[in-house]
Amino acid sequence: MSSVLDIPIFQQLIPSGVEYGTNLLVEFEPHSIWYETSLTATAQALRLSYKTDYHVFQHTPNQIRKALEGLGLDVRRLEQGDTFRIIDSYGAQVGLAQPEEAERSVFRQSLKLSDWSIEYARMIKTDLYPEQKRRLHIDDNTAILLQ
């Protein structure tokens, strides 16, 4: 199994690919095309069978699903196979968490950094962390955490 993610949209910028465990920070202007770029990168990764998590801070899980379906993906199948997961920090922050999301692979994530610390400590102690290491994780906008 390769230790490098090689996603087409990033090949010109990072020809050798990105090793698992690498964090890339994309700084963008509010009216940039980061959202569209993040969805394109997600779609390309899923087409290459990379396990992928999309973390929403500014969008609903259903907006992400519709956008990826518009790019030709069978999102339901990808979610059922645990290839694609949505981590929802948007629904909780605005009080719009949808009951039907419980049946889909949506994971709720608090916006409190202390909760994140506790969760990561638990994952490391229970040896859940290794399975998380081999997933691509894309955030729509972590600047929300600064508020």
C-alpha cells in the first residue's frame, strides 16, 4: 500500500504526491474558489479509491453530497462502504443537525478545541488512531474555529 496520496488536481503543485500524515494549510480569500477546489480534490481522491473525510464548518452534509453527486459520484455507495465520511461541525453550531443524518455516515464534531483534544486522546489510547491515519481529510473552512 502506497504511503503517498497522488491526487490529480495537486500534481502540478506537488509532483511527488503528499505522504499520509502531512498537513497542508490552504489560505484563501473569502470569495475564492477553495470550496469548489476542495470538492474537486475530494471527488478525484474518491475516484482513486482513497478513503476520504470531508469536514464541514460552513455547509450542510447534504450540500456536500449534492455537490459530489453533481461531479458524478455515487455518494450513498461510498458512504455505505466507509470510503467517504462527512464530519459535521456545521449542524451543531447552527442547531440544524438533521435527524436523517443518523442513518448516514455523518460524524458530529464539536467546535470546542478541548473536545477535540479529549477525542484524539481517546483514539490514541484505544488504538483507533491508526485507521484514521490512512484517510484524506479535507475541511471546508477551519477559520470558523478562530471565532
